[in-house]
Amino acid sequence: MSGLSFRRAVITGGSSGIGFSIAAWLIQQNTEVLLVARDPKKLKQAATHLTSTYGTTTGVKTLSLDIADRALVTEKLGKACSDELAPDLLVNCAGLSHPDYFQELDSDIFDATVRTNLTGTWNVLKTVVPYMKQGSRVVNVSSVAGLIGTFGYTAYAATKFGIVGLSEALRNELSLKGIRVSVLCPPDTHTPQLERENLTKPPETKAISGNAGILKPEQVARALFKGLRKNRFIIIPGFQSKMIYLLKRLFPGIIYAMIDMYAKKPIGSDDE
């Protein structure tokens, strides 16, 4: 991945899943990494694993923080990103998902999803971006569900669509300062979050989302850096996801018909 290097990166949601795999790639490129997540135990385990596996000389730092808490983000992350420690890569990967039927979805879950996925991303951007210099990169992690609304993901899709819109507006503004913005839109990925999602995911959702395939977090990380090297704004890992997105843009009626078809015959249906 020649032509792409970073001195210091901040990764929210970096203790597991996609964020962790992004950190692993960066460490191998001698990038100093600050992992941000809520659970201090998981952060410590992630940092220990990264340093022992890759023998990094640049170091891995951690910061236990709930990005939905604006005051704490301003205080703690602001201190970690002073002028002397300004990152040249910010990856907003922290996220929350709780799929369910709209009628069954508790409003408190919707509020929590918005606070973490959308407001939390805003909080981190608002704190970190002012320290970033020309040539830096910002990556906001959305989802294929942020490009195509999917059965069972009313709360999640609302926030992930919001992240795409936020990223597009921010891309335009920060381009004047020489800072590039990208939005990463992966399909289902083998992560602890996906395991939690499967506990509440309606069968219709499983039938629909299965068409985009399931990737490994390492595949998503590779796709991200390939996209960054090509200066892409929207980065969609996986051939199937790219085709679904293209079809949605060119022939939305076909995509809607396909989604409706799979929703009417979910996984486990006995109908022939």
C-alpha cells in the first residue's frame, strides 16, 4: 500500500472488530495509534494483543471514553489531541446497532443509537478536527445500511444515512483546508457487534442482508486503505455491496422489488 502513511491515528471503537483491524494495519506501517472505546478492560486487551503481535515501536495508547458524552469527549479527547499530539488520521468507527421490528423497537434504543452513532461521531469530529493539519484524513464509518434502508434497521439506518450526509457536507468544507474526508460503508462483518445483532435480528432482515455477503474485518480494513490511496470519498468493501449500491443508484425500483421479495420469504420459510 505504497504512497499512504500516517504519523498518528485516533480510532474510536478501536478495541474490537473493524476498528481493531484498522489499528493493526496502521501499526504495521509504524503509525502511533490511540484506541478510544468505552470498556477499559477490552481496550487493555486490544492494546496488549497489538503490541505483542506486531512488536510495535511506535506504541499503542488507549482512552476509555463514551463518545456520546460531549463534555467528556471535549475534555479527555481534546487533551489527547493537543497541538503537539494532533492526529493526521481520524477514524470514527464506534457504533451501536440493535435491529428489530419497528413496532418492537424501544424508543430508548433509538435514542441511544442516535447518541452513539450520529451525535457521538459529531462530538469526536468537533473535538479532533480543529487540531488536524493540511494533508490529514478523516474516515467516518457508515454502512451499506446507510446507503440502502433495510428491513429491521430503522434506528441504525437513520443514523448511518446521517453519517453519509454529514461526511458529504464535511468533505466539501474540509477540502478548503486540505483535509480529505471519506465514508466507509461495509456490509455485515464478522465482529462482536454482528453477534449481538443476530440476537434480535428479524428473519426478514437476515434474508435481505445476506445478499450483500459477510466480510472479515481484515477485508474491510484492506478495502479502506485501498480506497484512501485512491482518494475515494465513498468506500464500499466487497463486490456484492458495490453492485447493490450501483443498482440502487441506477435502478432503484429493481432493488426495492428484490428487498420486498426477500422480506416476504424470510430465511427459514417453509414455502416453496
